[in-house]
Amino acid sequence: MKKLIIVCMLIVGSFVANAQTSPFKGFFKPVENDLFTNPDVMKFRGVDTLKTGVWMFKFDAEITAVQLLYNKTDKKWTASPLSSAGPGIGYRHYIQYNGKPYCNFGVNLLALVGYDWTEVSTANLSLVTTVTFLDYINVGGGYNFGEKSPMIIMGAIVKF
């Protein structure tokens, strides 16, 4: 598991290092407020951003509002509120809304660490893919390696 995480970090690091001329430009920075009005930014992106919008990779942090975890013995989904959080990478589409960039759709890959509020327990690692819409709402699914079961999450994403 550690090797998989290290390999993923190296791959993402190589993308970020090549960010001078790619969609990774500004990976750890907020989206420019003048994304759709500054000719230099529009020229750099290489598309007519006013008509088509622009896709960019950005750093994400997820806080799950509700996590549904499948219990294999009971054959039921169990819900737990505010049970995991973690970082990830998002590929998001931005359009112009009232002169400002607005994320209308995005796809995210997140590594979440789960915890239990009621007792002291070991942390569970989950790998999750989510879809972002309406700028903040996140819904998706993945696999919890600690519980060895699939999961569904619904939450809010904190974007950078």
C-alpha cells in the first residue's frame, strides 16, 4: 500500500513539475479572477475561454458529510456522518459567470482517512472518485481498504 501511495505521489509530482505549459499551471494556487478577461491568460490556455470554458487540474480537500459503507455480514449499507477527510486531485471545468470563473463540473480522485467519533480506533484509508457539480457538491464512490468494502460518499469539497 505504501508503494502505491508513493508511486501516485511521484506521478502527480511529475505533472506538477511540468506545470509551466499544461493544465497543471497554478495547481496549488486559486483560479485567477481574470481567467476570462485577461488576454494573456486566455492566450496561454490556447482556447477561446469565453465560448468553451477551460479545464484545469487543481488540488482538492474533501470532507464527507455522509459516508455509506457496505456491511458484508448484514448485507446492508450503514451511514456515518462526518467520518472521513483527505486530499486529492481534481480535473474541473470552469465557465464565466458574472465575470468570474465558476466550476460547473469536475471529476476528483481522493485519498480519504476515515475515523470513528465514538471510540478510539485505527484510521481507515479509502480511495474515492467523485463528481463535483454546482461548484461545491461532491458525490462519488470508492473502496475502503480498512473495512475491505465498497463505499459511497456525499460531501462538500474545499478547492484551491
